[in-house]
Amino acid sequence: MSSEANPENLLQALEERVRQELRLRCEAYAPNFEMPEVFNVLVALLARQATLAIELASAPQLWNSHSAPLFLRAMADVHITLAWILMDAKNRARQYIEHGLGQAVLELEHRKKQMESSNEGDQAGLKDVIHHQQNWIDLQKWNFLVEVNIGSWSGKPAREMAEEAGLIDIYNYVYTPFSQCVHAPGITSAVSTPPLQKTPSPD
């Protein structure tokens, strides 16, 4: 087998290419220091997309109808989110960050509630986690000023975001089928899974 046809070499080359493409895009993007949240959000989403691609590519055993959609649906979500934010980057990047902070505050409150009912041995560790998480949130914004929104960060369903961003085809042909695999076994998964063989009972 030639080195070019070696699967390990191909996967390594793919990973290097993804990292290179990510680096080139980050270096080419000139941040506006009056709107640092735009740069932070866009680069973070690109980095997440690259990470998902690398993780999936590096694990061929996941290339099946059960596991691959878990990655591919997330990647479609990132693509739609990124495209929608770029339509009004200043306001939507800030909105994205505010929602993320709200989720962090919500998680913090859940941990505090968990500590109330935890045993004494676990309380010390939870107390440290809560302390560090509280400090991190306060570095971004005082937590009592953070608005907690348990709904969609954009206030819109994914389909509407895709339509506005001109990505309805991706939503219809990628997002929806892969979402079925995320939430419940889809028709394709069910068909591809061999039925359990019933052991015949002895006569």
C-alpha cells in the first residue's frame, strides 16, 4: 500500500488541512477592537467547526448512521448559526454571548442547588467549582445583571434562521434528517440495525 493510500496518512493530512484552513481564516480576519465580541464569537464558531470535523475524521469507527449524524447535525447547526450571525454581526454576536452567560448563570444555580442536597464529602469539591464558575462569570459581567433565557439564544427556530441566511436547503437535506438521529432512532437507523435474534425455546 502506498503512503498516499494509507488511511492513517490520509486522516493526518485531513487534520492538518483543517487546522491550516482555520489558521488562515483567523489570521485573515481583522478584528474591530470596538466590537471584540464579533471576533470572539466568529473565531470560536470556526474553531468549533474545525474541532468537530477533526474529531469525526479521526475516528472512522464513528462513520455510520448511528454516530456520524451526532457530529454532522452539530456541524450544520454551527454553519447556520455562523451564517445568521454574520447578517448582523455586531448585535447578534453580543446576543450570542449574552445567552451563553445566561446559561452559565443557570448552571451555577443548579450547582448551588445540588450542593444543598449533596453529602459532606462532595460539598468541598462543589464549593470550589461554584467559586471558580462565579468568578469567571463576574469577569465577563456581574452575574446579577445577566439575563437568563431558557429558550433559543436567537429567539428563532433553526428553520427560520436558515431561511433568513439562505440556507434552507442545508436545513431540509442535512439538519432535519440528522436531528432525527440525535433525538430518536430514525428510519434509516432502524432499517440498518439488524433485529435481535430470538433464541428458540426448547421443545
